Amino acid sequence: MLTEEQKGFMQEAIRLSQLYMQKGHGGPFGCVVVKEGKIVGKGWNSVLSLNDPTAHAEVMAIRDACKQLNTYQLTDCELYTSCEPCPMCLGAIYWSRPAKVFYANTRQDAALCGFDDSFIYEELVLPIEQRSISLVATDNSEAIKVFQEWMSNPDREVY
């Protein structure tokens, strides 16, 4: 059960989803990032307004929070999102490492509205050669040198 404060954060995510959907920015999705009881990042689906298929609410909120907090990790934060994150957003969430994610609508609810990402979940478990988008490995003799340079740098910051 959510506290009254947490309900308020979820309501803000839902409000953003409706507001920016109505403004034509993209689909009905909103997200806020919270740290120590304060909203530090906001995002909404901006796929249409930015012509960017990665401009999902969670990704935009993570970007905003990281910019506001001057960090690339959100370890002491919580995300409140109007819908269960898609696979791309889930990946971004794991990379940003928040403590917890709260969501309202489920991915099944989203699918009923035409936002069905089940094909991505299905693709991820297929062998590479069976996926619908071809992934072609090429010669890595030059690219591997960059990795080797990275590994030999004693000042690298592992994240």
C-alpha cells in the first residue's frame, strides 16, 4: 500500500501522462523520479514531439533527474511511472540503479491501447540468427583496440 506522499508522486506521473498526451507529445505515459521526498526528475512520452523512438517517459525522467542531480546513478531514488516499463525503459532503469519503481497500468493494459511490447520480450530470448532484425557481427580488430585502451586506463570510472 502506498503512503499518501507516494500516492501524490504517482498522481503526478499520471498527470504528466495525461497532460502531454493531450498536447500531442506522444502516448499516455508519465514518470517522476523522487529523492528524499522531493521530485528531482520528470518525464513524459515525447516520441512524437521529438521524433525520437527512445523518448519514453522513464528515459526522459531519468535523463532529467541525472542532469538535476549531476550524476549518472539514481541509487537513492524511486521512480513513479504511470505504466509498467517497456523493455527499453526497464534497461535504462537497471542502468540508472534506482532503489525502487512504482507503476500503475500494466503492460497488458498498454497492449490493449496499442502499445504492445510483447514482441520485444519474445525477440530477446530468441537466438540472434532467429530475430526479426538482423544483427551482423563484423571484424572487431579496430574496435577491440578501443576496449583495450579503456581497460589499460587506470583512471577509468567503472559504472
